[in-house]
Amino acid sequence: MNVSEPMLPPVRGMVDRDGRLVEADQRLHDLNARAGGDIGQPLAVPQIAALARLAQRLGILVSRAVVAADGPDDLELWVRAEPDSVASSGNVRLHITGWRSRAAWHPAAAAEERATDFLRSESDWLWETDSALRLTFLSLSAGARYGFDGAAMLGQPLTRLFVLGEGDGGVFPILGGLALQQRFDDQVATIRASGHRVRLAATPRTDANGAFSGFVGAAYALDGDPATTITAPAPPVAPDAVTTAFAMRLDQALRGPLDRIIANADSIHAQSEGPLRQDYADYAADIASAGRHLMGLVDDLVDLQAIERPDFVVAKEAIDLADVARRAAGLLQVRASEAKVRIDRPSLGETLAATGEFRRALQVLVNLIGNAVRYSPPDGMVWVRAEREGTVAAVIVADQGKGIALEDQARIFEKFERVDPREVGGSGLGLYIARRLARAMGGDVTVDSAPGQGARFVFTLPERV
């Protein structure tokens, strides 16, 4: 295709839960075939396949412009990937418009190589990461000289090797480099294993489509060469105020822009400034939905950073756990209605005295009831019961979902673990955080389930006499 064809009808297709293209209009079928795929095989256009996986994992409609290779040229497409209305199917429906052809782009490899050569010529040792800041390369001699296991660090986050420090004006240069995908210098850091101080600098690199694919970086010793400098053994660097400050700034860097994105997208979707084409209004709704999901991930990451600090504590307050359960169910009522799920909550006159922190107890129950709603079938029921069990106050959340096998019941409380990673929605952190919070308050979260019989989660707190 050599010209733009904006008036042609949208192209539709469907990808199943295993990434196979199972339905396709002719133009998508032909593009997929030119990429080496076929009906019933994995979708062969990487950019479209990646959007389908993202929509499947997040459980929301994702709309995005993509550029896909088509012979010697590139195609500019607008792809909408939406999980099928039957959530258990795992299918994702595709709706593709645009189809504008342009000359293929080639990265400025020479410029990247020159920047990398400059780093190599001046540095004490080198490191590289992927786009998620996981280490993919370390100079062979660096680990032995600076007191860390280089092989063990590969594949680990950059912050597993370094504690990052603030620069002038209280900023982290690496955050600016990551946000703008540009070179950064003067990022002060400490090697966790040995306490040696270094200065980090890096240049970004891009893939064949011009997308950010990581950093090529250098480290410069700030306290001399360990091979020639005799120093007292440094104490291990523990999570401290510097790590906390980095997490707080990362939270601030994400939360503000996401708040604005969500607010503006909601305003566009509501057409508060005047009439708008319906497809544009729908795109704005997609953006707002994705923004809210990302905000949820930010909240999970902030909570994760907080609960794993050794000095994390919760308040000991006199709370009514039945009231907390009613409030949590109320917060999830809209989501439950959209999913055609009923929540049977404790009655208004019911009370259950307990000791814990109100805000954290509410957070635990929102997570448990939200999960129950997510995994319940249409027209299903979620039961929320407040009971006293011996010397503890308990809230029981039961659903009619597909249940959890015995061998998976311990794993779901671990970080980033899910029973079926192919299922849409969730970050794999919710139950881990819920149990950590419950135990910090002197209680626990447990599960009783079997395949095909739903799940029963029990949240307990010490009773208040």
C-alpha cells in the first residue's frame, strides 16, 4: 500500500488467549501473511501482538498508534485492542484504522556509537540495561574490583546494584534521563555490596523502530580504584532515606502527570467543551481507563516500598470491622454493577469491634472484595460476612469464581504472582500487600478454595474487648 486510505472501513480481527490470530478481515490477514503468519498461528505483526497482550493483561481497552513494517515501507496504524466481553475466554478483539504508508525509519546508529565510544574512553567500567532498567551487561572486571557478583546482577534491576543519590537541587539525574529518554550525567550512587561511591552516566539506545530500549552506561569511581586504595571495609548499604527519597520522587513524577491525563481525558470524554466525534470521545475514555489502571499500579508500588521498610508500623485504633467491610463493599458497588455481580454485605446494624488501622483495614478489604468481583461470573454473588472467631474479629469474603487449586494457594500471596498470568487485570501485588498489612496489624489473610468451588478469603484482626 503506497497511499493513505482514510475512508476505507475499519479492519477487524481477534486474537485468542494464547496470542493466535483466530479471525481477521482481508487486509489484516494479508498484512499478517506478509509478516509470516496465518490464521490459527501466533499474530506475526509484533506491534499489534504487543497491544493485544497488553489489553489482555490489563483487562481494559487499549488504543494506540503503532508503526508496523510492511515490506520496504512502514505502515502507520491506529489499533484498538479490547478484551472480549466474555472475560473467561481471554480473547482480544482488534479494530484497526489508518493504514498510512511511509518510508521506513532507520536509527541514527552512528550517533549512538559515537556517544557510547565517548563513555568507553573515559569510564572506569561499563554497564547496560534494557528499557525496564534491568542490567543486561557489566564489565567483567567490575564485580571483582568493586565487591559484587557481576553474574548474579545480570537481569536484576539497576537499583539492586546501586543505591541512587540525589544530585544538585535534590534531583535524580537518572529520572530525567528516563523520562525524556536522553543522556544523563552526574548520577551519584553507592554500590550496595561494598559501599564504594561512583558517578553514573549513560546514553539511551533505540531499537529498529526508534523506540527506547535501554541505556548504555559508565561508572566513574569517586573514592579511588579499589585495587590500589586501602580502605576500611564498608558496612553493607541498607535501604535508607536515599532509597526512600528515590521512591517518593518516582511516585511524584508519575502521579502528577497521571492525574492530569485522567482529568483531561474524562473532560474530553464528557464533551464538556462542546460536541466531539464519538470515536474521539471513546478514545478519551480508553485513555482515562488506562490512566486509572496505571495509577493503581503506582499505588501498589508505593505501598510495596512502604511495607518492606524495616521501620514500617501501623496505627492501633479501635475500629468497627463490620463498618469497614460495608464501606469497602460500597466503594466497589459501581464496579460490581458493571460486571453484573451482586455484593451481599453486612447489615447496617451489625458491629464487630477490632483493633487495627482503619485506612489499612479498608485497603485490605477493597483488595479482597475487588478480587472476588473480578473473578465472579456474570449474575454471580459475592458474600461479605463479619464474624467473631475465638479471640479474633474476622471478615469473610466468598465468591462463585472458578476457585484456586491447593498448590497455588501459597503462591498467590507472593510478590508479582498470579494463578494464571494470561488472565486480564491485576499486578500480582494486591494479595502480597494485603497479607503484609494484615500481619502488621496483628492479624492475617488466609484462603480456602478448590477448583470449581469459588474462593473464601478470611481477613482477621485482634478483637477489641
